[in-house]
Amino acid sequence: MAREKLTKNDVEKIKAEIEDRKLNVRKQLIKEVQEARAQGDLSENFEYYAAKKAKNENESRINYLEGLLRTAEIISDKSKKDEVGLNNTVTVYFEEDDEEQTFKIVTSIRGNSIKNMISNESPIGKAIMGKKVGSRVKIAVNDKYSYHVVIRDIDKTTDDSEDTINRF
């Protein structure tokens, strides 16, 4: 199993979520299970089964996040002033499509293509990390297909406070 690469901020967000789930969410869900159970006949008690399911999902999420922390490799989100790094917003020109796209490079547990957040483990993320403005970079999607991009701009954004940890 590959080790997940996390920044110190990723670790802090995961720890905060675990703490919230253990101290707040767990208590609320246990209360909901108890209230649904008190309604009597469990054989047709939808509220009871829904509450149990939510409680089990919370426990699964806690276990998943704790496992993630146990096996994670901590990586730095620091990069040179003129190079693409984690949490930077990058504008690239896709030669094949004759268009530009701007996205933020993030760790894989925060990747979200809908929000233009590209994982540093994706083909394009791996290829442009450490590159500079003006660099022409080959993106190898697989053995048979690749394309080129040109890095047009690097915004040294480092704030990841609004980024969320993906639900798996």
C-alpha cells in the first residue's frame, strides 16, 4: 500500500476532524440511536437503522483518518520563490488545445478537479512541480499519450485553510 503524502497542515486538519468526530459527532449520533431505540419495535423503525448507519459511518471515518495518520509520509509544502510548489496557484497553457487553465497544486487528499485543485500525484501535478515560469513541460498520461504545457504564471499562494480533506 502506498503511503499518503501529507503536509503538516493536512495532518492538523485530520487531527481536528478526528477530535470533532470523537467529541461531538459521536455523542450526538449515540444520542440519536438511543432516542430511536426508545421508540419501540425495531423491526420497522427506520429512524433506528438510519441512526445506526450514521453512527457506523462516523466510526469508519475516524478509523480511516487514524489509519491515514499512522502510515502517512510528511512532506514539505515549501518551494523556491520561482518554482511551482504545493498550494501554489499555477496558470498553464495547453498547446494542443490552445487554451490556458489555472489551478492550485494540492496533496491528493485535497484534490478536487471541480474546484480546480489538482493533486501533486496526478500526471500534470508531478510533471510541473519544481518547474519555473516559461518552462515547457511534457505531461505523460500513459505510455501512448502525452501532451505539452507551458507554465505561464505561478502565484505563490500558500494558504490552504479553506481546503477540505476529501471524503473517501
